Amino acid sequence: MKIYGVALLAFCFLFGKIVGTFLGQAIGIDGDVGGVGFAMVGLMFAQGWMTKKGWMLTETKNGILFWSSMYIPIIIAMAATQNVKAALSGGWVALLAGVVATLLPMLLVPLLSKIGKPKN
């Protein structure tokens, strides 16, 4: 049922929120650091695990797909509510976080492109 996909997404959101809040506390920030990202990574792992076990029904996938299509507008709305002035006044920490978050995926592209290639 679609509700299972939505329930899985809600569980992953709570997981991400908790991990992001703990990470924020660990680095001295009063807030959630990367909670949505942790939630999406958790959802990818949970979906893969459920697919391997044979528990991922079409209806469950439809529930996840429904909210996945809502993901971009939700993130845009969340970003619009962030305190941009505080982020800009964060100085080097904010700049370093942005550079690392941009460069790390770029560096992983060659590695990830090799994963799906057949062996010759």
C-alpha cells in the first residue's frame, strides 16, 4: 500500500532529523545540520534493503515516488525560510561547507561511473 511508502519516508525523516540535530549539537550549532540529507540517504538504503528482501511492493514504491516528486519544492521552501544573513556572516565555516559539499560529489563521479559498467 502507498501508506507503507509514506511510513518509510516518515521514519527516514525522523532518523535524519535526529542525526542532524545530534550533529548540530556536536559542532556547537543550535539546529539541524544535514537532516534532510541523512533522511534521503537512509531512504535509499532502506529502499535497497527492502527490495533485496522482496518487501518493496509496487504500491510501496508509489508512496515513495509520490513524496519524491514533492522533494524539490519542499527543499526550495525550506531553503527560503533559512536565515541567509546568518549564513553569510558565518564566514569561513559556511564557505568551507559549501566548497566541500560541491567538490566531494564531483570527485566521486569517476568512482560512481565505474560501479554500473560491465567487466570486460
